[in-house]
Amino acid sequence: MSADAITQVAAAGGAAHGPNLVPMVTLLAAAVIAVPLFKRLGLGAVLGYLAAGLLIGPSVLGLIDDPATILQTAELGVVMFLFIVGLEMRPAHLWQMRRQIFGLGVLQVGLAMALLTPVGVVIGALLGQDLGWAQAWVAGTGFVLTSTAIVMQMLVERKQLTSPAGQKVVSILLLEDLLIVPLLAIVTFMAPGGHEATGWLSRLLDIGLALGALLVLLAVGRWLLNPLFVLLSAARSREVMTATALLVVLGAALWMDLGGLSTAMGAFIAGVMLAESSFRHQLEADVEPFKGLLLGLFFLAVGMSMDLTVIAAQWPLVLGSVMAYMLLKSAAIYGIARLVKSSHEVALERMVLMAQGGEFAFVLYAAATSVGLMQAEVNSIYSAVIILSMVLTPLMLIAHGRWVSRCARRRINESERAYDTEMDQSPVIIAGFGRFGQMVGRLLLANGVVSTIMDNDAEHIESMRQFGFHVYYGDATRLDLLQAAGAAQARVLVVAVDDKEAAQTIVERARQAYPHLQVYARAYDVAHYYELRKIGAHVVQREVYESSLRLGRHVLEALGVGAYEAKEMADAFRRTNERQVEAFARLREQAEFKDYIQAVRTSREELERQLREETAHRGKEGHDWEASERRARDERP
């Protein structure tokens, strides 16, 4: 049975017995399968959504035959995303960004428009498509408008949204959102008959209406929103607060839409107006689940909208336009970034991040088609160009990340000569400088011991150098690098790498090659502890052991135990647990696995018994938990 037949049967059944759930189940299944798979492959969630949408869309399996309707609904995900971004930006901070918005943004958009318009004419002429300057301008300008959804999602995934470089990207995106109304006005003016006074006057009135809508929304956000939430919070109903949050987001989006501006801009402004509200975190928590689902649905709908028949029929024009537009837009982005004194690395990353076209191009193309400025066939071709560029962006970011990492490793190798004997010599070598190795190294440094530090993450090394740490690039599993680090003369090797197998390899090879070296290793858990002790590590520390005991002491104190008594309890637990772990290490090597499991299970009772004995030996009775609970209840207001 074909996919169409299955869909028809399911639709018929849904009509007879209830709502048709096939599209909803199909979308959810595609997301649940594709996104984890693509993230595991290191390709990211966005590309997973896009690929899943293409697969279930009309061009492949045809399980969903109306992606335009889904795309229209899914754009609410972008709206809610911008609302949450607005919550992170206070009005004063946004005012500080005004030069970036109207300076950097105008420069980038203006240069990109100037480059992309003539190339559209040239490509069309070369491939037998006479676009003309008007259609070429619309096609190129639509591509200049970057995808807010993709770029924002990428910034969030890379944890760069609040960084200085990320804020500049946000500034440019805000300017592009603001350009929607004037661009639509220009499209009307360029259309046949658009030069007439009535048509041009109508567009001027539209601009005035948009400015009026913007001012009204700012006033409502400034004086009405926070009192509204104060009033409704008295009901103490989470459902009411969630409904109010959605009402604010969607109401602001609708208001700006009625004013002719973008819905995403309305939601963003509402978020900014509430950024200093005491309800900000509650609003973010209420909107977040809807944002995640709808934004994923948006990427699915974009993938479904890719028309492979158009690409196949006009593939020279589509591929040529994608390559030319992305290259020229990238050049404009990089050039402007360098002009305003951004570093090469920052400019390159912004170029890769913003090289694609965006969802607002569909609005511009539709408006141009409706007034006769763009042919319907050209609209379909350049819509495919936009979608294809959006699909390519995650792949470009992955390639860029790997290239940056490779260049960083090469630069570190060249500057530090990590493979020769010029590495600083010290009595302590630290292999791995993550959160665990840093604490060890800082403690030693604070007491006058300078360590030779090695790590194999080039980007992490670069970030550590910004904080003044001298870290060498190198893989400590290699004996030649341990030799270069001075293992033959050092006294202690601290193995603090993140990888379990790598840690075991380092310990084993170091013990064989340098018997004099005291090896202190970090273990993830008890099983890893056993392995490291078995291959010869002198001291092994479970990474969360001491911090967990310290937190447990605080919990005991919160339950009414005195601070000294809680410390004694924790110390007694530590002594007994360490004795048991040592015994289990020997038992695991000698006994069968089932006997080992049985011993672990009975150890809990043994631990409790020994702790009770130690408490009795100190002449104290067990803690009266019931009395503590009664005191706590009496002290509650």
C-alpha cells in the first residue's frame, strides 16, 4: 500500500471516529526519531528537524501534503523564542545596543543588497532567465534577511546569545525585522502602477500606522503589563498565569501584525518591557515548553516546504543562486565585521552563522508576487534557494567548528613546540585541565607549586590562556609527550582527563615507563576506581565523593543535627565506606560477579551497624529525628 493510500485510509477513519491524528503523530514521530539521531551524529537538532521535514513532506514520502499551513502555525515558535530573548534584555541594555542595531546592521544589510542585486541579473542572464533588475532586487533582498529562527537557535545551542559577539548578531537581526515595513513599501512603489500618488500615499500611511502600533505597544508594556500580572497573581492559579503569559506574547504579536510589522518583533518588544518585572522568570518558565515544541515544528515545516521538483527542474539556477548569494553575503558580513574592528575569528564565525536567507523572504516574495513585481515561477525558485541555504547552515557551522579546532591545534603546536623537549619541567604533571584538574592546579599554584599542565582540547586551552593559565597541547596517552613533559624527572602525575579509557591508558603506560612516578588519578565512579587501582594508580579519588559528603552534612544540619555532630557522622561514614570499597576491590578480582553483587547488597546493613557502633563508642545515642521534626514544625511561621 502506498503512502498516499495509507494517509487516505487514516483520514477516512479519523473522519468517522474523531479528529485526524495522522499529521500530528507523523510530525511528533519524525522529530522524536530524527533529532536524537542527528544530535548523536554531531549534526545538531536544527538539521535533524529539517531532514525529518523533508522526508515526510510532499517531495519525498508525502505523509504531509500542506506544509504551508503548518509553517504558518509553527511561526509562533519564532514568536515565543523572540519573547524569551526579549526577557533577557533590559530596555537600558537595548538602548546601549542602538549603535550596533542602526550602525552595524545598516552597513551589513546595505552592502549585502548592493552585492546580491546585480548577481541575480547576471545569473539569470547566464541561465536564460531574464529576471530584470526589479525581480533581482527582490530576490537578493529577501536573501539578505537572515533566518532569525536558525541563528537564534544556534546561538542558544552554542551558549553565545549573551556574549558580545552574540549580541551584535542579535542587533543585526533586530534591524532586519524592523526593515520589513519599509521593504514592503518599496516593493509596492516598484510594482506596475506603484508610482501613482495613491499607491505611494497608502504605503506612507502604512509606515505611520506601524510607528503608531509600535508606540502603543511600548506604552502598554511600560505602564500596564506589570500591574496586570500583580493583579492576576492574587488568584494563585498557575493556569491563569500561563494563559496570561501566552496572551501577552500572542497579543503583542497580533498587534504588531495588524500594524504591518513582524509578529516576532512584537513578541520581542513585549519581552523587553517585562525584562525588569519580578515575574520574568515565571513568564519564561510558562512560555518555554510552547516555544520548544513550536520552534521544532517550524524547522519541520521549513524542511517540508522544500520542493524537490522545482530544484530538479531549475537546478542550475537554484544551485548557482545559492552558491553566489551565500558567497557574496558572506563576503559582505565578513567585510563589515572587519571594518568595525572585529577579530578575524569573530568575523568568520558571524559570516558562517548568518550566510543563509530567512523566513521573512517568503513574506517579501509573496508581496512582490501579489503586486505583479515577481513572477510566480521565480517566487518558487527563490523560495527553494532560501530553504536550501537554511539547510546548509548547520552543516557549514559544523565544518567551521572542526576547521577552527584544527587551526587552533596547529597554532598551539607551532607556538609551543609541544612535541619537543622545550616544555617547562616541574615536579607535578597534570594531564587534563577541566573542572577537576583546575582545582588541583590552582591549589598547588596558590602554595607555590607550578605544574606542567597538558590538555588535548585546543579550544579549551585557548580559553584557559585568557585567564592566565599556561597549558600545553598534548595527548597524555602518548609516552613521547609524557617524556617531553618531564615525566622522567617529575615526582607526581595527576590524571584528571574526562575520558575513562584514556585515564586508564595514561595510568597503565605511566606506571610501566616511569615506576618512580606517583600516579594520582580521578575516578568517575566506584567501578572506575577499581580499574584504576588495579592497573597501579597509587591514589584514586572519586570526583564527586567529597563534595557529596559535604552536601550531606549540610542536609543533616538542616534536619536539626548540630554542625559538630554532622561532621562526626560524615567522618564515620567516610572511614567505613573507604574500608568497604577497599575490601570490595579485592573481592571483585577474586570472587564471581554474583557473589560480588551479594556482598555489595549486604554492605548497606554492615555500614549502618558499624556507624551505630561508632556512635555508641563515643558515648552518644542516635539522633532523635522525631524531636528534630517537632522543633522544625514549631519554628515554622
